Amino acid sequence: MTDDEALMQAIVAGDSRAYEAAIRQHLKSISHFAFRMLGNSKDTEDIAQETFLRLWTHASTWQREKASVSTWLHRIAHNLCIDYLRKDKSSLSSEYEDEHEGSDRPADAPERTQQLAALQQALECLPERQRSAVVLSHYHGFSNKEIATIMDISVDALESILARARRSLKAQLKH
Amino acid sequence: MNMTPERFAQLVETHGSQPARWPEQERHAAEAWQRDNPAAQALCREYAQLEALLDALPTPVLPGLEQRVLRRAASLAGDNLLDQAMDWLLPHGDRLLAWIWRPALVACLPLVCGIYMANFFSFGISGPEVAWEEELALLALNDYAEIAE
């Protein structure tokens, strides 16, 4: 039995310690993903809470042959983020400038700072699915097959989305 | 597989600039293409710069999030203990039986409480020996007032 299976069996059986262990194991990745998709901490917290609520209530629907627990949780978070973005895009506000680690690090050179700001803006301007694909690929290290599972699309479709997203980011940085 | 400029560009756009992330079956050909082709090297450099900038973007910090999620988790797990108790009391699987059994169980609770309380408190009723005398008096059709005196 894999670690994932043991963990999920325990959660299905109502083991609160297993549930807490799963939260500690996956929360950082889920919340970072949601933050990079939504850009503010309030919505990120809502998505994280809802994702882990579903882990508790829907653990029995997880199928080990289809996805790892991490992939499954990211799929839930991805779907919630897409719903969130489509439901009320106008109310979203970006706090990216304020909410980041290492604010005490030496300041970047002005040119570098400009590039980073431009990249951040370019990321925020990407269509939802392109942003999700880039974030999952670059920051979370998922394989293309895993990202295709998370986004519920074929690997070919994902690769097309990824290529468009990277081309678009590169083009934005050149301007 | 023969490498072409279009396929090489597609590989880099899809998998990034690091050869380690390129598909294994095409990696050798793509690396050879990159080695011999200045345009391919330039393309890889551009995407490597993009990846370095992505790496440099700040990591989000969400203070107190873990505590809040764990607090909610603890309350969920608390609810589950109640559910487990109910599951133990109620028959599993058969929802119809559960629907009948649950109200019946709840309806029985006042009865059980009443029996327990009646057993525990006398509510002014005297002991059995006195009750027995009173019953004999009634059966004999005697004047109850005389006995009471």
C-alpha cells in the first residue's frame, strides 16, 4: 500500500490526525498555487479552506489509479480557482506586491525590478488556463501528464496551452 | 527522429529550456541540434532568462493560514465523532431503515428518561408495605379513613 493510499484510507475512516497530516503536507503547495492564480490572500484562504474541506468530505472519491493525492488536490484547487475567476473577476484585487517572502532581502536592481513587475503583470494577464499551466509546470514541478490530469484536458492540448503561454510571456518581456 | 527548427522551438516552448525536461526519445537529437545551431542556442537562452525571472518572482506568504485551516479541520473532525456515534447507533447502508430508526430512537428518549427518573425519585409515594395495607383496605371495602387514623 502506498503512502497516499494509507493516508486516504485513514481520512475516509475519520482519522483526524491523518487529515491534519495531509493538510500540513499539501497546504503550502495548494495555497501558493491559489495565490498565483488569484493574486490576493483572502481569496487564496477561501480556496485553501474549501479544497481541504473537500478532502475531508470527498476523500472516498479519490482513485489511486487516476491521480496522486497531490494531483487530486491541485485539481480541486484548480477547478475552484477557475470558478472563482469566472464568477467574479471584477472583485479580484492583486496584493502580490505586498504578500511575499524575503521582503528583507537586498533590493533588486531597478532594471531587474522592472522586469519582475512586467513579468508579474504578464502572468496576471494570461488567460486562466494558460496561467494555471505555467504555474503548475514551473513552480510545482508537475509533469505535463499530471498537469493535463489536473486541468482535465489531453496532454496535446496542455502542450499547446503551455507553448502559447510561454511565447506570450516572452513576448511581453521583450516590449 | 529528425530535428527541425519548428520541432526544436516547440520542444522548448512546451518543456522549457532545460534538456532534462525534454522528452527522452527526442532529447539526444534536440541536444545535438542545439549544439550545432546558433539560433537554437539563442532561443534556449531567451527561455532560460524567462525561467530565471519566474524563479525570482516572490513566493507568497500567508501568515496564520495553516493555523486557521487546521482549526477548521479540528472542528470538522469533531463533527465526525458525532457522526461516528450516530453511525454506531444507526444501521449502516439502509437509508430507509435509518430514517425510521432515528425518529423512533429520539422518541424513546423521553420514555427512557421518565422511567429512570421515576425509579430514582419517589415523588412522595410511600414504601411498598404501606401501599400493601392500603390495597387490602380497599379490597375489604373498609372505611379507608379508619385505617388512615
